[in-house]
Amino acid sequence: MDKIKIGILREEKVPHDKRVPFTPHQCNLIKSTFPNAKLVIQPSDWRCYSNDEYKEKGIKVQEDISSCDILMGIKEVPKENLIPGKEYLFFSHTIKKQAHNRELLKTILSKKITLIDYECMVDPHGNRVIGFGRFAGLVGAYNGLMAYGLKYNIYKLKAAHLCHDKKEIFEQLKSANLPNIKIVVTGGGRVANGACETMGAMNIRKVTPYEFLNYSFREAVYVQLRSENYYAAKDHSPYSAYEFHLHPKEFRSTFSDPGSYSSMSDLLNHCTYWDPRADKLFEKAQMRDPDFRIGVIADITCDLNGSIPSTIKTSTIEDKFYGYNPMTENVCPPFDKEAITVMAIDNLPCELPRDSSEGFGKHLFERLLPALLGNDKDAMITRASIAQDGHLTKRFDYLKDYVSS
């Protein structure tokens, strides 16, 4: 079998991402598991694993990656760095017609590059198989707890991006002395499960939705909510997940109904996908209600002007929090008395680059490489291919107007 040469790209998008598709140990494992694969690492001064760590595992580190058949990165590759005719894998952020990446996709087409997008790698049932969701939830929930301690001046946690790894983050949580607050985690996917992992690391008790709404506790508790817990059919028919996902306009959010979650919660970790056709979790007017109790919102989904009305801007890893004044509907200092403290970072896994790279690489090793280097029997690579030979693939033909404008 012919050798396939894979190049691991240096992340050139600014600000520089520290993550990498494969750790040094995983590269070594690839060599022994896939004898037809040869790996080359482009040197980087900011990658979370040093050049020497790769060299110690016998992986070649070199600047010139033009001889590689496949080029793998994390974030978008600057269009001026794209090599014509190559096969690239990275998160392109183009499938929702993101305006800032239109020229990137146009360049990919003009250079006859094959673009395979990690975000589009799904199984035959449409379920995503690759992603950083777990670490987004894990770090986002940690940031929410950090914000709560700062807002009420009861404890201080070390910033996640200053911690060496997940283990240090969980050690930090042992110093946080939470009062008997109530915490909400929305969602049931990888992101929500990551948030629940942080709740578990702090030994916060998990309760049912009924207990959360009807009981008082002497300790901090959290509840994990799915759509059926806070959406109801407008015609009062029984909730149907099938109907909700097919016709979300026919449902309304009950999250801020009298006696419901917004009046019983102190901290919200929002981790669920939102369809723009659906009601927002709550409205700006509802945030002005005296019964609206939530003081800290960790919007881990970070949908600008999406299901959380206070997410009117993103925050950053270095400047994690801002305040939202529900009366003026404006941004204010994060810990003002009148403010709801908001965390809305759109690249949360970058706060734990080594751990998140290891988790991501594990998915790539188990799910992607067998299809990429052998037999793509489930057509996963085919489904994830946006562009090929200068044309959009059939699945992404809807992007024609996006690249022609």
C-alpha cells in the first residue's frame, strides 16, 4: 500500500490556537497502527506541545509541508497559506455562510483544494462524531463557578487558562465554598455532559426537575434540563420531541413562567443547541422581572443574539466576564450590583489545550483515520467534504450563492 504523508499544520490564525489534532503520544501510536501513514509536524512556538516533545517520539518536525498529501489543523487556514490541490482538514466555519470566511472558501475552490470539515463528520444517522464539546462544557461550567465566587466575593478560583490541565482545575474547585445555591445545566449532549463533569468534580448534588422547583436544600444542587423540561406545545398537546424539532415555532419556552426555573436558579450553564425558529430561553423583558433570580449566566453555546438575550457580545479567555444590565439592556462592569454577570467565550476548549487536544485526537484516531487511510465504508469522509476539484460537493451545493456573492 502506498505511503500517505500527513502534515500537522502550525495554527496561523490570530489569535493563535494552541490546540493540535494529535498529541506526540498519539502520533507515535499512529505510526505503529497505520504503517502506510507518515507524519510531519510543522514547527510552532505557541502549540501546547513543544517541537521537542514530538521529536522525542521520533516524529519529524520540518517547515516545508508541501510534499504532504493530507494537511490537518484546527482553526481556519489563512487563505494565503493554502497549497493548491491538497486535501485539508480543519474547522472552516463556512457551512452557516459565515461572512468572514467567504473569501476563504472561494480561495479553496479556486485552488482546487479538497476541504474536509470536522464539524461535518457525522455518522449515517447524522450524529456528530468529532468535536471539542466536552471540554467547552467542562471549562464553561468552571468559569461560571469562578464568576459566582467573584460576584459575591465568597471565593476565588485560578483562571482555567492558567491551570496546567483538567486535574489542576478540579483541584481548584476543592477550595470553592458554595452556599446552598441552585444551578441549571441545559442540554443533553457532549457540552452539557462536560458541564455535569465539573459539577461532579465539585460534588454538587444532582436533583430532578421536580425537586429543583419544589424543594429547598441545605447544600448547592444542580439540575440537568432537556427541551421537554422548559418547552411546551402552544396548543397544550403533550410534548413531542419529534414535533418540537420539526416545528419549533409551535412551542413556547416555559423557563420563565411563574414559579419556574428563572425564579428558582442562581447560576445558569447554557449548553444546548438552539434553533432560531424556536423561542428564546427567556426574553429581555423577563430578565427585568423582580422574580428573575439568575445572577450569573455561563452561556457556553455563545450564540450572539441567540437563545440567551444577555449574550450581546463575546468575552475572551483573558477577559472572561462582562455585566448585562437588564434595565438598560446595556453592557456594564461584570460585578456591578445591578448587573447579571455573563460569560460568553466562543473558544472555551482553548483554555485547556493539552487535555482538549488529547480528547480530540482520540476521536480522530478512532473514527477518522480508519476512514481516511483505509475504507470509508460509511461515507463519513464523503459527507464531510465541502469542496473538491474546484467545486462544491452535492451536500453543500446550497453554498453557491455564498461563494458567488
